Amino acid sequence: MTVVQAKENRIALIKVEANSRIASTDWKLGRAKERYELNQQSLSEYNSILVEREQVRSNSNIAEASVNSLSTIANIESFTW
């Protein structure tokens, strides 16, 4: 395996994990939207969930950039976020 391949593999895993983290908030987003539509709460809970999801995206982007800055296969393979 080359450094480039190791980076591609680690970045693919980061993307899968980010997608999983975002998907795990789907039910909260749906619940917040329904409660807002029923006038049971303001948009603040809905917006906070959107912010949470965007934070996952941002952290994922940072993790990918960090992986791209690594230069050894060992460091790449041991990288966690």
C-alpha cells in the first residue's frame, strides 16, 4: 500500500463515519420539525440540530485535511478523529 492509497482509505472511513454521525441525528431533526409545526416549540431546537450536523461536517473536513498532511502510512492508519 502506498501513502496515497492509505490516505484515500482513511478519508473514505472518515466520510463513512461522518455520514453515520449525521444520520444518527435524523430522528431528532424530524422530531424538532414536527414539534415546531405543531407549535409545541420554537425553531431553536431545530436550528441547534442543524448546527450539530454542520459541526460534524466541519470536523470531518478538518480530519480529512489532517490526514492529507500526514506523510507515513503508520501515522495515517493510526489517525482518529
